[in-house]
Amino acid sequence: MNSGESGTDGPSWKNYLGLVALIPVEESYLRVFDKPKKVRLNRQVIDFNYADLSPFKNGDFLFYQTESKIYLWYLKHSLADSAKTHIPEGYLQYRTFRNRKEAVILQPRGGAVNALVIKGGELLAQLTLRGESRREQILQLLKREFTLQEPEMITLEEAARLSISIPDITAFTHIEIKPLELLEKAVALLKVPLIVFLLISAGFTIYESTRLEAAVEAKKRTLASLKRENGPLITIIEQQRGQNRYWQEFISRERNYPDYYSSLTRLTSLIKKQNGYLHNVEFNDNRFTIIAGLKVTEAVIIKELLATGIVEDAKVVTSVKDATKPDYSIYTLSLTLRPRQKEVKK
């Protein structure tokens, strides 16, 4: 798990000394942010969204982008007056060892230990910890914090200088091309004839058109991706809407008629009032079928049922004498409930 790497490879550091200034790990603070794939953010956008998260007052920042990450090094001091290209030392260590599956890079310096954590090709953290003697404690802390299994522990010498390549310099040299400003300067400086001016204008127009077409295509791809991701959600919403419609129709249909239990209570009270008795009750939608024993005639019971106000239609389906009670007849009654009166909005 341990390998004591401390040397350099490739071009000498001194070859770039006049162009590059290295920012030590202990003079920067790293934060890692996620970003959409295939999107490149310029310095102005990053400054607007992330600059206020710096722990340093009146400092500056350097950044490096991959396909899905933004590595942002907050600096203690401003770089506004410097003409050099500044590169974080933590970036060089990450670039050198990023092919390791899991690695903890330690570099003692000035009574402290700088530590970088790499996992799966990504830089997870950059730390400066006080006390060189606590390396094993530091390793255990980092393993727990970043769920490392068997990290390779790489120790660099205090004055170790890692090689710098041209891609490293260009990665931290952020030049933004503004076509309109370039056009104005070209015309002002060259004093070119009209035909050359038109050629320059056409070239920038084509450039701008190509850039906008590429942006539109990127938006289309993003929209198509969102549609694919939202497909299952749309299906669930449609299913939920179907269920809502079913229950709304059910409630609307059921509310057209009086409550079954209150209606049955009224009907049984009527039978009891006539000194009758109830044999059986069946109901379906808005219809009751009642079998009851009564002393009164068919005409009387029909009149009484209609007088309750809850029955729209009443019919005697069958009528037979009760063999056990000579004064009673057993009626099979078919009743249609009256629909509820719709409330009138005032």
C-alpha cells in the first residue's frame, strides 16, 4: 500500500519558470463541484456562481474542468497584477497520480502535512494537516471519510517538483474570444478597404452562426435526454389521472341518490309504524327490493312509501297471505329512490 515516490519525470520544472508560478497546496483551498456533462463554463460564470464561497477575503481562484466536475482552488491572495500563468500544486499532484485506483498523497512541509485523496480517477479532497507524526492517524481518518478500501500511500519529499507540460499551462490560461471586439480592433488598426472589411465581417458572421448552431444542437440533445428520463414519470402521472377520473365519476354517480343507510332507516321505520315486520332487503344502485309482512292493503303501503319523499316509484311485485299470521300479507316491494335535489348556486 506504500510507495515512496518523490522524484520528477518529463521536462524540467525550470524550463517554465519564467512563464509559470506554482501555488503551494497550503496556500489554497480546494472545493469540487458537479456540473452537467458536455458543458464548459467560462471564468465569468464560475466567478458569478462560486466566488463567494471562498474562505479567504479579497483572494482569487483557479479552476480546472473535466467532463462532469469543476475543481476550484480558492487562493489567499489576488492574482490580478501578475502576468504569469498560475497552476495549483495540488493539480500537478492529481494529474501525475490520477491513474491510481485509490491513493493518498502525503507531502510534509513546514511542520504540516499536505494530503490529497484520489479515488477512481477523481480528486476528492486536498487538505493541510498539522503534525507530521500523526501520519497513520491521518490515513485512518481519510479512509473513513472517503470510504477508501486499500489506498496506495504516496509520500513526496518536501521540495519535490513535478513536471509541467504545455497542456498543464494551457489548462490554466483562460482566454475568452469576443468576436465583436476583435472585429472592431481589426478595422481600426488595419484601415482596410471595404472588401476586406466585408470579408472579415462574413468570417465572424459564419463563426457566430456555427457557434449558435452548436449551442442549439446541445440544447436539443439535453431536451431529448430529459424527455427520456421523464418518460416513466409521465406514465405514472397518466395512470394517476385515470384513477382520479374513475373515483370522481364514482362519487358523482353515488351522490345522485340518498344515502342507503338513511333511506333504509326511513323505510324500516315506516314498516314498524304499520306494525309490520321485515323479511329481507336487497339494493342495487338506486333500487331497493324489500320483502315485508304488513296488515295494510297494497294501496295504503304504496301511498305511505311515496309520502316519505325518498321514493320516486314504488311497486308491489308479489303479494301472498302469511300462513302463520292470517291478518298479514307478505309483500315483495320494488322501490326506486328519488335523486337528490341539486344545490342551486346563489
